[in-house]
Amino acid sequence: MAPNVAHVFRRLGSREILAGLLVAVNLLICGVLLSRPRAAAPILPIQSATQQPVSDVSFKELPAGERPGASPDDAQTRAAIECYRRRDYANAVEALRACLRRAPGDARIRDMLAVSLTRVGDRDQAEVEAREGVRLAPDALTPLNTLAFVLFAKRDYSGAEAVYRQILALYSKEYTALKNLTNVLELQGDRAGAERVITRMAYLYPEETYGYYVLGKFNIECDDAGSAEEYYRFIRERGVSSAGPELDYRLGSLLLAQGRYQEAVDTLQPALKLASGRKEDTSGYLAAKIRYTLAVALQKKGDIPGARTQLTAMLSTPLAYEARQALARSPFR
């Protein structure tokens, strides 16, 4: 059975936020805060509830009369769309522009162009194209989602929030808009607003795990480790592959902070294995975070050689500085 959402928000009355779980981890191993400040780099929001390119999702919702001047279904158009679907965005930009020169009123092609421009970094022009797409099809879901996506990429969070709210006024149960609205509210510091949206999302989609994942994070920040663990274990027991090693990293860190060292080790070891082979983690930062936390857990349970092995393996990772500092201190020096 899913955890009780109402129970969690009764516990959210406390605003005594933890200094941060990773800070606690660093203090455990080194006695001082070693992590260097890192600028936040928010991940672009998902573009559709099905993880497909945004332009392929909702143009089926458009009545035929709302696609004036559609591009002809010929080799040139098909080649441009195929380029986009292969995520060859640099070439897609030119191919899609060529299509629009023939059919400037095609909202679907313009939408693909906006996404492609965002992906190649031309976000100002992407916004121009996205707004034109919304003008061409003002009540269609896809152009609005794309405009919000572009604004988020530009870190115009208030603008993205306005568009997501516009989407929800038209499509009140739209999963993607609910999910991304939670993100932009939190990035703007509106935790209360994010809580309201995520609670609504959990009730509307009780079989989805994202809402429970965020609720667990909120409970950690409100010093309610028990409820946070309940949510994380619920997601794990569902066997949701999309949760990935990040979920086990959070759960392992939570167990570590509670002094449950062996459980933390048992949770973090498979998470490290998964993260080490993850193509999305191109910098290796997630794997390094997991390895560092695993080293802490091993050290706290008395396995100094095991902890040293993990820290040594970090010397060529983005957290090499932290590893060197830890190895220079007792009991490793």
C-alpha cells in the first residue's frame, strides 16, 4: 500500500530544515566540511509523460483546421523529421528551417525547430519559434509544453511556471505539467506551492512513484527520516527501473545518517555498480557521490581498508579533492 500522503503533510509543519545530508556525510568522515560550493545546474524538464520528443505527443489533439499550411508529406519533410528524431539537432535546424520556408504555418515543424534550437544552445531564437508555435495552435498541449521547456532551459522559471499553469488550466490532470511545475516552484523557493502540486499529483496518479520520491525528499528536509524512508522503500519495492541509482543513493545516505551502517553499505554497493555504467552520468559525478558515501559507511562500521579502497578509487573523479582531503586525515593517513 502506498504511504499515507496526508500523514506526511501533517509532519511538514516543521520548518527546521536539515543543513543537508551530504554535509552530514562529509562531517562524519572528515570532521570538517570539505565539499566545495557547486553552482546548481538544473536538468531540463521532461518533455512528455511518455519520454518521447515533445513534437510527437499531442498534435493528434489538433483539429484538422488548426494546421493551416502543413508541410507536404514529401522526401524533404520526412528527412527533416528523421534528422530531428535521431537527435541530430544541428542538422535538424537547417532542414526544419527549409521546411518552414515552404510552409511557415506548420506548427508541428516549428515546434521541432524550437526544441532543436534549444538543444544546440540558441535559446533566444528557440523562444521566438516556440511562441510562434503557440500562436499557431494556442490550445494545443505540445506547443505549450515546448514553450515551457524553452523557458526552463533559459532559467526563466517564472515564465515556465506561467506556461505550466496555462497548460493545467486547459488539461487539469496533465502529468508532465504537474511534474515540471513542482520543479520550477522549488527552484523559485516556493516550497509550499511545490508541496501542494506534488500532493495533488500523488492523489491523481497513485501508481506513479515520482510524487512519493519528492515527498521523501521533503520529509528529509523536515527532519522526518522515518517517513522519508517509508517513501523510498515504497518506490524500491515497486521495482521502478527509472528510479535508478539516485534513489538508492538517497536511501543509503538516509540510513547512514541514522547510524545504520551495514544497511547503508548494502544499499550503496549495488547503487554504485549501476551508476558506474550509467551513460547519462557523463561526468561521473553521481558515481563519485555514491562511492564517497559508501566510504563513509564502511569507515563508520570499522572497515577501514574498504573505505580506503573507495576513496582511492575517487582520485580520478570529480570528487578527487574531497577524497584526497579524507585520505590525509585519521584513520587513513
